[in-house]
Amino acid sequence: MFLSVRHYTHRMQSPHADCGTPADERLRQLQDWLRGPLALAGARCAPASADASFRRYFRVWHGEQTFIAMDAPPALEDVRPFLQVAALLAATGINVPQVVAEHPAAGFLLLGDLGSTQYQTVLATADLATRDQLYADAAQTLLQLQVRGATAAEQLPAYSVALLARELELFPEWFLERHLQLSLSAAERDGLERAFAQLITAALEQPQVLVHRDYHSRNLMVCTPGYPGVLDFQDAVRGPVTYDLASLYKDCYLRWPREQVLAWVESYRVAALAAGLLPAAEDAAAFRRHFDLMGAQRHLKVLGIFARLWWRDGKPGYLHDLPRVLDYVLEVLPWYPELQPLQTLLADRVVPAFAAAQARALGAVSA
């Protein structure tokens, strides 16, 4: 059985560090599990990363071996969805971490270590040839996941109208109202709802496949040979074929010129047609529209999530990514007249308020 973990190699620590302080009861329990039932006497560990949930990850050294330990407090996180989705994805043959040991009742997992090289790190300074190869490998892995995961997709929740709408509501609640401190008029709210309806319709009319749901440069590891290690897939669903493609090519942490992105998207469309994932009528223009509107749905959701991570959870790191995510939405709107109400709202209210909102939040962080 295999399992994914989010960002567990983001911050490497020394193997001579210990897991935590005596006051951290969860860490003490984790160490007891490692050194007792798992018989990893002498194991040393250090924080590997935190993520946007309540989970924590630790790199564990035992002799010449390294592992990743996950701490998911049972009152806040349930590891069983990880294990369920992991088993489904392992059958597709993609490269995911091995589950070495599990203690679901305590919220502990011991995982194989896929190394410390994220796609994001390499792509940030890669030459064109390296960048194209990395994205080609990621696209091939995604295609494999979608084709071989057809049966698995039927066992996952649907990316339903209710779920899509719930995600979109994060945008007005946390980004507009909380971060920007905007109050919408009834007409503005009605226009926003009409735009949301267009985005939901576009998502549901696409072929439905296994969707990783967070397929981007921080969740892909550079591995040998070639094809990437894939992390953080515990929220997988059955949904639109372009969702993971938008996550990959319209990455919230990296950005590429639109003409390059559209060239990658067209290459993927051709491959997906050949694999039988798309109807023959899905020409380049139709696929590009689905890709763009799916990206808009995702980025509106992410604007809300990143704002919520600061205002509710006290995690400021994602504030610096908000300008990039907002730019993605602004870039695509002029191409689609059906989203005119959203374009007007962003131009008239959001863009004028954004710089001051960022200054307030970042000032609070540094205070």
C-alpha cells in the first residue's frame, strides 16, 4: 500500500535534531511508536514540514535509511482517507510513497521517503529543455493516472454541483469580505452568482476522470528515473478532466507565459484524444475553454483558501502568492463574455482594493 504526503521535503533538517520538545505530547507518542512497536531503536527525527491542515511531517533517520513520519491528530484529521485513496492510486502504477507502517487509531503513519527535490525548486531555475522535460513527465504521469484510474474514479466522491459551489463561496467569504473588506451590492452578488453558475456548468460538462485535486509543483518530486513522485492526493475525487491540468500549468506558485501554457495544453489534448479520454468533438478551442474556465474556478477558490489560511489559521506564507493567483483570474476573463459580471467586479472593486488589503495583512504579519 502507498500513501501521499504534502510538502514533507520542503524544509530539510539535520539528522542530529530530535523530533521536538518534551512538552509536545504528540511527538513523544510518535517517538514511542517508532522506537517501541516499530523497533526503530535509536531513530532520530526532525521536522520536515507543516502543511495547510493539522498534519505534521518528520524525517526519520534509522541507520542508513530515512523515512517520513506523519502525525495527524485523530480529533482533527482522519488518516483513513489517505489510506483508501493511496490503495486506489497505487494500482495505477504512479510513483507514490510506500506505507511502511500505520497506526490509524493514533494518527501515525511511517512512509517511504521520495527525497527532497520538489518540482518547484528545479523549475524555478531550469533551462527551457529541462522545464519542458519535467512538464512532459508530469503530463504523462497525469495521463496514466486518468486512464488507469477509471475504475478507481468510480469509488471516489463526485466533484458535484454542491462541492464546486461550496468551493467558490470561499472567494466572497474570505477574499472579498474578510481580506479586501468589501461589501457587495445585491446586483454585484447576483452577477457573481451568474458567473459561478457558468463555471460550474463548464466543469460538469467535461469528461469525468480521477482528479488528484492538487497536482502542482509543490506536490511533485523529481525522482529517478524520470517520472515524478506524486504527493498529497488524499482529497482525490471524480471530476473534470482539465482540473489537474489547470493545477499543473496554472500553478499557484509558479507562472509561465500564456502562449507556452497553451502549447503544453494542446499537446496534452492530442495525447488525451489518442487515449480515448476526450470526445472527438473536443477541438483545441473547446478544450482551451474548458481549461481556462476550470482554472478560473480553481483560482477563485484558492484566493479564498489563501486568505482564510491567514485570517482564520494564522498562516501568512500564502499571502505572497495571492497576487499571482489573482493575475490568473484577471488574465482569462476577457476571453469569455459569459464571465463579464465577474470581470466588472474585479476591475471596479477588487483591483482598486487589493494593494491596501495586502499591505494591511503583511503589516500585521511583521508587527
